[in-house]
Amino acid sequence: MNMILFMFSLSLALSAALTATNFWLAQMSPNSEKLSPYECGFDPLGSARLPFSIRFFLVAILFLLFDLEIALLLPLPWAVQLQSPTTTLTWASTLILLLILGLAYEWTQGGLEWAE
């Protein structure tokens, strides 16, 4: 218990010290160049607040969903060696089936069509 308390207090103290050092050493001097929406060397031609297509968000969410699937299925080869591998394979198959059904639904609804 003492080791856990020590590690918790050490991480809290280190985080507080690094945050205080950052606020103390940081140079906060905003000027017109830093506050401009573009910092690439040319003047903006239009507004920087144009609406963003929802398709980009949909692709990002689908990527995160299937990336999460890989993270959830990563321990599957080691979990097969447990006492009841059929339970592990049933849960993994259920997860894959749900993801396939979700992908099929998105496909039939036209959510994966980029151009309309």
C-alpha cells in the first residue's frame, strides 16, 4: 500500500512541477502573425470558418471503430488458451458479427458513398 501511495504522490508532484515549469518558462507574446488563421506565408483568400463536410467525420468515426475492433481482438490468440476457449471465441465472433452488420448497414444506407 505504501508503494502505491508513493507512486501516486510522486506522479502528482511531477505533474504539478512540470505544469508550473511550463507556465513559468513559456513565452506568451501573441502578435498579429500568431493570431492570423494561416501561418504559411500568404494572405488567406477566403474565410477560415467554412463549413466542413460531414463525410470526413463519418470516415474518421468508421476508422476509429474498426481500429478499436483490432485493439479488442488483439488478445484473442492468448485468450484461446484459457479454460473455456469456446466462450472467448463466441464473444469474439459476436463482436465481429456486430461490426459486419454495422458496416453492411452503412453500406446500404449510402454512408460510404463519397460523391452524391
